[in-house]
Amino acid sequence: MYSRAKKLCEEREMSMAELARRDIEYMLSVYNLPQEGERDWHPPKPRALGWKGLSDEQIKIEAQLTRTELDLMAQRQDALD
């Protein structure tokens, strides 16, 4: 990369410092820097999403069930009905 940059500088008759300055100016114009106060990101506060009648533990158990376990539970329920 250095050799390509050096060749560009020679072709454009500019110094490496000038190339670096122009690159920095370009990067600052393209990328927005966070404003003061925007630097500290915090996740949104939890809110009720409609879970009713399920405890946190029950939700965790349901979420961790595999497809095979769900199929077996459905088969057992069908056998009981």
C-alpha cells in the first residue's frame, strides 16, 4: 500500500503529508463523528411485550426446546387426547 501511495504522490506531485491530509479531510467529511452526549449508548429499557401467564423460567425452557423435543411433546399430547 505504501508503494502505491508513493507512486500516486509522485504522479500528482504532492507529498505524503499532503496525501494524508487530504485523506483525513475526506474521511471526516464522509463519516459523521458522534456529537457530545451521543457517545454513551445504552440499550432501551425493558418493556412488557405481551407475555401473559408465563414466568421467566417457563419462557427460558420453551425457548431452549429443540424441534425433536417439541415433536415428542406433541405426539404425547395427541396420545393423551
